[in-house]
Amino acid sequence: MDWLKDLNFIQYILLGAGIVVLMYVIVLYNNLVTLKNNVSKAWANIDVLLKQRHEELPKLIATCKKYMEYEKGVLEKITELRNAVNQFRAEGNIEGLGKAETELRGVLGRLFALAENYPDLKTNQTFLHLQGRISSLENAIADRRELYNESATINNIRIEQFPDMLVALLFRSKHRVLLEFTEEETGPVDVNALFKE
């Protein structure tokens, strides 16, 4: 009968160890779910700002068209890039979005520099309001991109660390792509070149 008591004791130890392991897996899983949702929330914040900018750009172009007769190429490029950003955003294509965003920011900078050559446009209240609004949205998008990249990085680190990676593999947690910055966007701005174009 002593062996029966020993067997019960071993069963209790194994059952207790199993419960501890199960609780640990549940905690890891819940942490990974939180990280996944933080990345989704950060992306949703970017998405809202991109939609707002998407709505403002046609107004800016319409205002500029009245004054900028010779800058149609710049205005058409903004429209083309606006459409590309919207398409990549809708598809969830982070890499394509990052590249199109970089190019759009550059062309918008060129547009605002070109506006200096049009005194009537520079004093137009609609243009000034839209310029300020779009600049504000650009700054907010940059801030949200930083938050998204931070959330995605934390997610990626956790799903690659042991023992989290075991739970991540079990529940098919995904690696998140970062919004990349090009050298052009992170490098110094040549203001003189913007005025020459």
C-alpha cells in the first residue's frame, strides 16, 4: 500500500506541474495576443491619418490648379502617389506603402516650395489652411509610424524568443513588417534644390 501512496503523490506532483505549465502557456499566449493587438491598433492609427490626408489632397490640388498653370506635372504626380498610397494601404502592403509615402512626402515638399513662386497662392486662405492641415497630418503620420514600428518590433522579438516562440508557433503568430524609411527621407533636406525645381 505504500507504493500506492507514492503513486498518488507522484500523480499529484505531475498534475500540479501540468497546471503550472498550462498557466504559463496561457500567460504567454495572452501576452502575444496583446502584442498582436497593439500592432493592429498602431496600424489603425496610421490608417486613419492616411485617410484624412487622402481626403485633403484633392482640395489642395484644386486650390493650386487655379494658380499654378505651369506646375501640372507636380500636381499630377501628387494625384498618382495619393492613389498608390491608398491602394497599398487598402491592401495592407506595408513595404509598398513605405516607399510610396516617402515619394509623396518629397513631392509635397516640392509643391510647398514651388508655392513660394506664386504670391497670390501664398496668401490664399484655403491654401494656407490646407498646407497647415497636411503638414500637421504628415507630422502625425511620422509619429504614428514610429509607434507602429516599435509595436511591430516588440511583437517580432517576443515571437522569436524562447519559450514564447513555442507558443507563437503553436498559435501561428506572425512576424510584422516594419514601415521602412529610405535614405532620402532620413537624410538632410536640400532646400535650395526644392526651390530650383
